[in-house]
Amino acid sequence: MPIYTREEITAEIGRWKDALKACATGKTYTIDGRQLTRYDLAEIRKHLEWLAGIEASFDGRGTMLVRPLVRR
């Protein structure tokens, strides 16, 4: 699993929030014969929830807290 800093996660959340706003204006559009299809709103929301989970896992020092899972 990659290690992210709090700043990276915050920036990523900002980009995905911008994508959510852009998607609200329309799913597909065409400029000069080129077509762009945006992500699905549900997919964007799902990704934002995932990022929020990562953000919530940071401790007070700005690093990710990882706890081992011991299977018996």
C-alpha cells in the first residue's frame, strides 16, 4: 500500500471535489470534434469516501497510522 502524506490526500480530495463539480455540468461534451466523457457521479462520490477514510486514518503528527492485523 502506498504511503501518502496528509498534504497529498488533501490535494487529491480537492481535485476529486473539482471533478464532482465539473460532472454536475454534464457527463459528456464535444469540442472541435473531440469528445470527453466524465466519470460517473457515483464513482466520484465513492472515491471521495475512500480518500476521506485515508484522511481519517492520519494521527496528529501528519503520518498514516497503520495497525497490524494478527490472524489466529
